[in-house]
Amino acid sequence: MKKIALIITLLISGQLFCQEPHPELFGQWYLHELTMGDTVYLPTEYEMYPDILITEDEGYRSISFADPSNILCSSDLIFSETTPEDTFAVFGPSICFPETLCGGDPTSPCEIMYGSHANFYYDTTESPANYEIITNTDNTLQLTITNNNADVAIYSSVAVLGINHFSKTTLTIYPNPATNSITIETQSASIKRVEIYSINGQLLNTTEETTIDVSNLRQGSYFLKIHSGNDFIYKQFLKK
């Protein structure tokens, strides 16, 4: 009986430590609602739309934030060893947030929305945050993150009404993985500019071409920031 109990214990432990973060967590998320204390912040009310990009590259996980000028800044994500499917923390020593460039007015919509969004994540550096992903009836995804102060950020896999971020545009990148070049195709939008970022959020290249030479990039994961007018979307690709 002791031997059987030991085997069962090892099997359970193995299952726990083999667990991985929720696979649908990785991607771009658009903030729909932020509650901090008794205050609810709605992007549509302030006409400011923070979003996040969560990526993974060979076990390295990061979260990227964009400020109003769309400058990215990335921080490490550390997942719980026992419950990575619902718990993470933003790594304190490497945490970074882009300057909000809101003119220094604490009452401005820019400062209120982006500043509150940044403060929400500062509160995940001391204690882990819990997250949950659900599928809505229209097959969109909802990500709910709760920090250690019981503040709640609700994101969607589609953009907030009022900005489209290509959310209704069919956009394809190929080949992916890529060796020498990568091509962007879209059915309805006009692509104005494409930026290539490293997995750490470093800007590597900017171009107006839709077929991009990536032969000089090292093997690994990168993401494209694809602009059309005032709208944009991130797409991740692998260089092999």
C-alpha cells in the first residue's frame, strides 16, 4: 500500500509540475474595463485604449505595454510552478513601463487611463496575480486578471468599439516560421507601416514594404506591429 501511495503521489506531483500557462493567454489583449478600489475606468469613457501583448519564446515569457504613442516596453512574466494555468507575477527587478507622455496633467484622460493601467501591474510585483480565460458566446475570449489588492482588469481578444485595430480585417502573414522573408496580406486594409520588435520589445526595423527581408535576424520569436492609418495590430512570427 505504501508503494502504491508513493506512486500516486509522484504521479500527482508530476502532473502539477508539468502544467503550463493557459495556451490562449499568449497574444494581444484589449482592455475593456479596469476596476481599482471603488473606481471603474472604461477606455471608451476616456477615449484611451491601453492594451497588452503576452508572448512566449522557448520558455521565456513576457508582457509588453504600449503607451499613447504606441512605444512598447516589456517585462518578464513569472508563472507559479504549481498553478501556472491561473497565476503569474510581473518580475519586479525588470519591470518597466513606458512613459505616458500625457503632458504631466494628472487629471487628463491620458494620465488617468494609462496611469491607472500601469499602477495595476505595479501591484503584481509583490504578490502573484490570478488570471482566468473564458470563451464568450460569440467565440471571443475574455481575460480577467485580479491583482493582490483585488483590483480587476478585464480584457478581450477583440478591440473595444470605437477602434478596430484590424479586428474585422482578415490579415495573414506567411511563411511562418520564416527563413528569408515574410509577407503580409490583407483583404481590405491599406498597410502604412510595419515595425519589427524583438521578444523583449526592442524595435529592430521599420518599413513600408509588405514583403520584409528577415534573413539577418537570429533564430527565435519576433512580432510585427502592422499599422493602417491610426489602427494597428501585433502579429508574432518565428525566424528559423
